[in-house]
Amino acid sequence: MGGLAAAAALRQRGISVQVYEQAARFLRIGAGIQMSANAMKVHRMLGLEERLRKTAFQHRARRHRYFDSGAYESEFDMSVVERKFGAPHLMMHRGDLHAALLSLVPDDIVHLNKKLVNLEQDANGVTLMFADGTRATASAVIGADGVHSVVRAQLFGAEQPHYTGRIAYRSTFPSTLLGDLDIGDISTKWWAPDRHIVIYYVTKQKDEVYFTTSIPAAKPDLESWSLKGDLAELRSAFAAFHPEVRQVLAACPDANKWPIFDRDPQEQWGVGRVYLLGDACHPMTPYMAQGAATAIEDAVILARCLEGVASADLPSALQQYERVRKPRASRIQSLSNLNKRNWMRVDPNAPDAAVKENDPGWVYEYDACTAPLQ
């Protein structure tokens, strides 16, 4: 997401870009994603807002419920978000967002099946070496290659991210499988002492439902962003939950599981002409739904810092990108890792939504398209 957003934002500013993707093809992987107001301001600048509004689910409220009784712990009116922060908060299928971002870049600049194995840089540029034996050169390189970033390892040495001791099961499936259950125009997070599940629709037509969980689990043998999940194991993990949750899980035909990793905020995001973006430099747990959003913010700040910059000045422009982005990204990263239960408390009438740490105003009001670059 961050890499494609960066390519699109850089091209908008007249900067020539090539995208190297290790996957052999793009798939519509079954996962939902949230684009909050801060991210939607970037999509507005990229020209995608109306496309996303036409396909995404805009929930009326965000609700927290106790896992067993179903009693409401809290409810947040999402109409406050657009009114107060200037853009909507949309829920969508990750594949739909990826397709929208991909539509912004020409096919001929996206190179598939390019797994990076090494890179070298000098005062004039960077050479990339791929597993298929090919090479590419560039004036600068942005590594948007995730929590297990090869670019980061090339710059700073191998370092394993910290396994949090938790796994997220997740799935999208046709809502017709729910039978007579209507989960409503809301996103609901069901809390138990050591686990939770979030359930919401991902399409405007409400024809696809999504859930994601967080449960304690031993570290998997394989480290991957997505592994095949065991439905019996999943349902057993939520056997004590409210019947509505159990009905959703009973209807689920298939699920992946995602080991949740984190890192401490990174001291340095790049060296010379090679810098990192998104999860490669600030990997986030999913608890604030800001991982992709902050990567997309990175993309616009990067493009703004590089606009009109000569090749010789790229290293200093990339340093500016890091100086602008690191404080905000590190703060969100650290707060997300806490998995705070009281996230999303906001006073819609407060004159300053950024007063309290657990008030999302300081996250949602931010606009990467206009934020100062000092």
C-alpha cells in the first residue's frame, strides 16, 4: 500500500518511478482494512476518494461490547469523524484498496517477481540486485517491503522483529453465509480479558463481512504475514463468546492467521540514497488500524520532500523526510503496541481534539498533504 501510494505521489510531482515487487502476481487476499480520515485526505489528493466511497463501507458507529454478555462498553458515533476531521473513515477490502492504488501507476513501471537480494550505493546512485539475476539502478531507493524488510537488513544488519505472543485470525466471506444474522451498520469490537475480535462489513453493499482477532498463541514455525488458519482452533478460542460472535465464526468458510510482530521505534530510517517507508521502518500492531494509514502518510511527505530536488541533493531531502515523519509515526507505533482498550474516545464538541492521548483527534486531524515540512 505504501509503496504504490509513494509511486503515485511521486509521479504526480513529475518524478520518474519504477516499482519492484517480489510477488509473481497480485491477489485479492481476504482481509479488511480501515482508512481513517488522515489516510482519506491522502486518497483525496491522489484522486481516489470518490472511487473508494462508492465501494467501501462507511459505518455509522464503532462499538465495544463485553465478550460474554454482549453488554455495551462504549459506542462512538462515526459521523463525528468526517464533521470534525474533514474526511470519512471507510472500511474496505484490502484487495479493493490495492487495486485502486495500482490503477494510479502505469503497468509498465510495475515489475513483478523481483525479489531483492542485495543493493549497493555510491555518491551517484543505487544498484539493486534481484534473485532472478537481473539488476536495476536508480538515483534513490525506497524500501516499502514490510516488517521483514530486506532493504532494512541491507542497511542496518539482520534483526528479528519481536513476536508479541499473539496471532490474528482474519477472514472475509459473503455475508449471505450469516443467514439471519445482521451485524448492523457498525464495527464491533468484542473484548475478553486476553483476546478480542472485531467484526464489520467491507463493501458498501454489505455483501462481504470481515473479522480479525487477537489471541495469545505460541510462535508459529513459519514466519509469514499470513498462514492458513485452523477453523476448529479458531472457534474453540472464542467458544465462551456471545452467540453473535460464535455465529459469525460458524459461518466462516476459511481463515488465515497472521503472527503479530512489533519493533521499537527505529532510530534511523535510511542511509544516503536508500530510505525506508511504512512497516519497514515503523511496523505496527493492528490495534489502532493505522499501519497502512501511516505508510500512506509517509508516501506523501516523501513526495513533497523530493519534489523539484536535483539528484545530488536527494540524500538531504530524504533526511528531511525522516525528520518530518519519524516523531508522529513513532508515537502512533508505540501507542498501537499497547493495545489500549480506551482508544477512540472523543468529545465532538471539544475545541481541541488533540488534548488527550486517548482522543483520536491528534491522529485523524493530521493532513500529510499540508503538514509543515520543517
